[in-house]
Amino acid sequence: MQNEKLHSAWHNDYVSTIQETIKMIDMWLNFKNSPTCPNTPKQNTTKALEDGKRQNINADTLNDLISIKI
């Protein structure tokens, strides 16, 4: 298998639990979404995404608007 020895050397045969993996993903998302949003400079990305969720946009209508009719 390609790079199997390399990966084994890096990870020392440690496999994280599901809870640890979820925590690592949450920490990465907090880091990734912490800078200010380029579209709304007064908010960070997480706040901008939360505000977008509250608009109650109908997914079917959105799909109709962005779909290409050929």
C-alpha cells in the first residue's frame, strides 16, 4: 500500500475515538469560521451563516432559480 510505512510512522498506531474526532472537527470549524466575513465585515463567518439560515429560503424555489434550462 502506498505510503503505509510513512503514515504508520507519523501516527504511531494511534486512532482517535469518534468523540475526539468530532471535537477536532468542531475546533477546526471554529478556527475556520472565526475571521470576519468578506461580504459582511462587521460579522464573522459563523454569524453570517446563522443569519442566512433564518431567512427561511425554500430549497425548491432556489433550485428552480439557479437551474439551467436547456
